[in-house]
Amino acid sequence: MNLEIITPENRLFAGEVELVKLPGTSGSFEILMNHAPTIATLMEGKIKVKESNGKISYFEINGGVAEVKNNSIVVLVDSSGLV
């Protein structure tokens, strides 16, 4: 799957991933390969990213929106930083 995490200032992450865990406003949820198309609002919390090479990264966010479609994930966040 392809993931992009974007803030108004820059792109924090772009690459191939196996798993993404997001802090949804209705609870956290994971996205794996072939996930159903989704648009979700995000609350303050951490995004967990497991890259295709096995590396795990975390991004602290203050909220945002995520779109999942055709194994492509775009996450637009208010502000964030690498944890």
C-alpha cells in the first residue's frame, strides 16, 4: 500500500507500508492491504506506520482526515511530529 502523511507545511511521510494504525474520532483503527474505501476524521493521538521493510514509525498528530482508496492512503493532519 502507498501512504502519504501531509501537513499544511510539508509531507511527513511517503512510501510503501504494510499497516497503518490511526486515531479515529470513533476509536483507533488499522488499515491493511485491500481495505474498503474509507474517509475518516482523526483526533489527537499517534499514527503507527509499519513499512514494507518492517521498520515501525510513530507520528504524533493533533487531528486530521484520512482517505483510503485502492490501496492508497492519504492522511491530512493539522500538525504533527515524529515520535
